[in-house]
Amino acid sequence: MSETDRPLAPTPLQISAAVSRALRRAELTIDLAALEHNAGRARSAAAGRKIFVAVKADGYGHGAVPVAQALRGQVDGWLVATLAEGEALRQAGLTERILVLQGVMEAQEARRAAQRFLEPVFHHASQIDALGNGIAGLRLTAWIKLDTGMHRVGFRPDEFAAAYQRLSELRGLRERPGILTHFARADEPDEAPTRQQKSCFDQVTQAIDAEKSLCNSAALLRFPDMGGDWVRPGIMIYGGNPTLNGTAADWDLRPVMTLRSRLLAVRQVAAGDEIGYGGRFVAPERMPVGVVAVGYGDGYPRHAPNGTPILVNGQRTAVLGRVSMDLVTVDLRGIHAKVGDEVVCWGDGLPIDEVAQASSTISYELMCQMSGRVFRQIVKHGG
Ligand SMILES: *Cc1c(COP(=O)(O)O)cnc(C)c1O
């Protein structure tokens, strides 16, 4: 076979950062300086308590490994939902303590957890039943969840003592499992439901000498007297507003994630023209409209209504027409803009909470739903 007859091996598609930028698609910037700043805010609010930073769901869409690597040494451990999420952190060389919320469902999973020094949460009797004597010889560090009012997972106050006793007697566990609870309404202005959960927690666990953990971001910032040995902030670390009132900036939190794209087209539409699928926006006059290279295929919320804020060249304007998979159309009346200009969907200069609120969701969901198509870039210092 001559050189030219040889079938061509498929070449893997590789898109360099420079080429990807030239494609003018949506791009996600993760600012580690903002991340560290926010972790500092958590540290001062924690006032000596230890910190598990929530990095479940790939670090709320920011990348669990880069987030954890950046915050190593500044916090004390990581909070994940699943064993696999914990294993991925170990694989990446992270050695801090890791709390696994979903826990383990069988002895085999308990062995996996023990092998990687992951700390499962026991929240249901079936987990204790399933382990039985199948984990003798392990040195598993375990936690148990008390349901103080969320009514999702965790042992009820009246069944807690017996469950704690049974868990403590499992062979293969270190002594005195840690105890956690989770607040359902710490983000709301009314403090009463959270205070009630706290007093329930104290009543049930007061006599037990073990590590304890209560606070998510909202409780950490709003209830300095909640106590516990560990706190578990998530959203505040990423610069989302943890409370229903005010803004992230009021808490001195900075956006870590900025979703940017570019104007693909600028066009004039006539009065009466309908824009996009379903003609949801009808131009009231002859007007300029911008077409942005971002859509729900990137993670921009399809439910964003007409009027959702967006920045074009740093100028605040509004989404109009239905969001499609690859494109969003924006109002350019009174805006200086040309093809190729920068658009910020949220982050630097536009709080993600404003976009989330307009779209009837929360910042957490927008962060978590960034798609694999979005090019990612990690920077330090807002650049
Ligand atoms: C996700 C989670 C947290 C972090 O909550 P934020 O509101 O993001 O601070 C804390 N504890 C538990 C049990 C969680 O599931």
C-alpha cells in the first residue's frame, strides 16, 4: 500500500482557546479572586467554626475540582451529594474531609467510602439495615441527619435517639457519628421557623458529644448565633445571593461566574414584525435588534421573558422574543452596538439573581445548568 492509499485516521477535533473565542460562542469565566474573596466572607462569618464548602453538582456548575483546588488551605472540607462526586475529588488529589449527603445504601458502597475516606450521611433506617455486620473492620467516619423541619430526609426527633444508638453500634464505624440538620427557610425574612428548627436540634442533640453542623449560606450570614462545629456554605461562595431580601453585593459577595457572548447580528426590524418562535415579541416601531450567540443549548434559561436584563457593551438592555437553542434576541434601542460586541448574560456587572428572578428561578439553577458546549476559562482578578 502506497502512502497515499492509506486510509486517513480520524483526527480528533481539537478547538484551541483562541479558535473557540473566534467562534464567538458563549463563554464562561470563573474568577478565582472572587471565589477566594467569598470564601473569606464565609470564614469571617464562621468565626472559628470549620467549613465544608458545598461543591456538589460540579461546584454549582463552576467545576468542583478547580473550585476545591483554589480554596484548599482556606477552608476545611467539601460537601458533595454523591459518592462519585467525592471519589472524583480524591482522584484529583484533594485530601480534606468530604461529607457525602446521600450517604451509602449498601455495604459495598460503605467500603468504597471508607477506602477514600469519604464521610457518608445516614438519613434513613434502610441505610443502617443494609449495612448490618457487612462493614466490620472498616473505620468509616459517619454522620447522621436529624430532620428538624425540612421533612425531606433525616430521622424524626422522636426516632433520632434510637437511630443514633443503632448507628453507633454498627461495627466498622468510628465512634460518635457527627450530627447535621438542614434549614428549610433560613433565606426568608421571618426568623421564627429557623429558630424553631435550631431549638429542636438542641433539644434532641444536647446530650450527645459529637461534631455538629447546621448552617447553609443563608443561616451562616443571617444567624451568627447558630453554633455548631461545622458550617456548610454553598451559594455564597459562588457569589449568589443567599437570602430573599437584598442582593449578593449587600453581603459583600462577588460574582464568580460570568456568562459572556457576542452579538452575531444587528438588524433593523419594521413596526409589526414578530421576532423569533411564536412571535412572542412584536416590534412596536422600526427598531434595532441584536442577535446574541447564546441560547438554552448553552444554559441560558428558556423561560427568560421579554424584559430580562442583559448587558450589551456594558449597557443594560432587555431580552425580547423567545429564547431559542442557540440564539437570544435583544433590544438595541438607545444602545451603541455592532456585530462582534460583547454581551454579558450575568456575572460581571449584572447579578445572576436578577436574571434568575426574571426567569422565575434561582441563581443555583442557572449556575448548575451550564451546558458542556460553553467554553470555560478560569481567571484570577476579574479579567
Ligand atoms: C446544598 C446544601 C448546602 C449548601 O446550601 P447553600 O444554600 O448553597 O449555602 C448545605 N447543606 C446541605 C444539606 C445542602 O444540601
